[in-house]
Amino acid sequence: MKIAIINASSQKQRNPIIQDCLNKAIDRKGHEVINLGMFPDEVVDFSYVQIAYMTSLILSSEAVDFVITGCSSGNGMMLACNSFPNVLCGYVSRPEEAFLFGRINNGNAISIPLGLNFGWAGELNLRYCLEQLFIEEPLGLGYPKEDALRKIEDANMIHQIKQKGQNDIISLTSNLDNKFLEPIFKRELLLEFIIRNGKNKQLVNYLKNIEV
């Protein structure tokens, strides 16, 4: 599995902690981690809505399988992510939530609170959350076992409703304000990664030629 990190600018100092916790959580499981920021030394700041849009771009391009994101409370990023196409994002603040989201909801992103209650030993809670999220493969096996089939069917229905209820990422992008998009498409790290690794060739070609 390819797992990307892209956190809010407001919590960019937490980025190295997220990567370290994720690396420890998935040690020897064969997953690949791609850190796309936001990094502590970055000068340009992005709103959490812009980060959510970037998350949608990454997942829509099929360049990664899963995204770890977050903001100060975790809630704003979760809501924003779910507003965009091809993102099914859960809020995770405790290991139990991570385990249940991974088993039941079969989403492709989580938003974690990186400011609220992230105090002494906060990195331990984060690591335990990530360990429980990726404790078994594949995601979406259902829980508890006696209800697994019903849980899987419900999760699949959510995916279908979301896909039918939202515009595709290209149509959405063409209707977004240039002021919102311009700093995103100037971020070479993001665009180059998607263009180099994206399997959705229609979106990749669109991004190669986009002008804002």
C-alpha cells in the first residue's frame, strides 16, 4: 500500500512526528510512505480546505492508496476532505476509532487532531492509532465477524452514493476560483508526484496542461 502524508499548514511542526509514528506503526509491513508536507520550514501556508483539495487530487489520480491528514482539531479537515471527490475520510483521535474505521468504513483517508489534546506523549497515541488502522490487510473486512457482511455492504453503499452524488475532480476544478487553485498548482512537489505516479491518465494529462 502507498500511504501519503499531507497535513495542515497550521500544524506543520507536527509533520516529522507523523512520519516517524507512521514508519514505526507499519514497520516491516511493506507499505511505502510518501511525505508531501506540510513541512516545518515551508513559507507558503495553505488553508485546510486547500489541503483537502490536494488530498482529493492525490487519491483521484490513484497515485496513492491512503492519505494521513489532519489539522488542529481534526474535524475541519475531515469535513473538507469529504466535500471533495474520491475521498472517504474518517476522524481518528483514539486507537479504537482507528481500528473500527479501518475494519468497518473502508475509507481511504483519516484526519487526526494535531493540536487539540496533543500534549505530553501525544506521539504515542498517534502511533497506536496508526498501528490499529493498519493492523490487518486488507481494510474493510467488517467488524464484528458476525456482522461483517452487512458492514461491508453498508460501506460499499456509501462509496456508491458518494461517487454518484459528487462531480468528478476535473469538472470541480474547472469551476473553482483561481485564487484558491493558483498556490496549489505552484507547489511543484505535489504536482510532480501526481504526474509521475498517477494511474488516472485523464487527470494526469489535465494537470500537465492546466493554467491558472
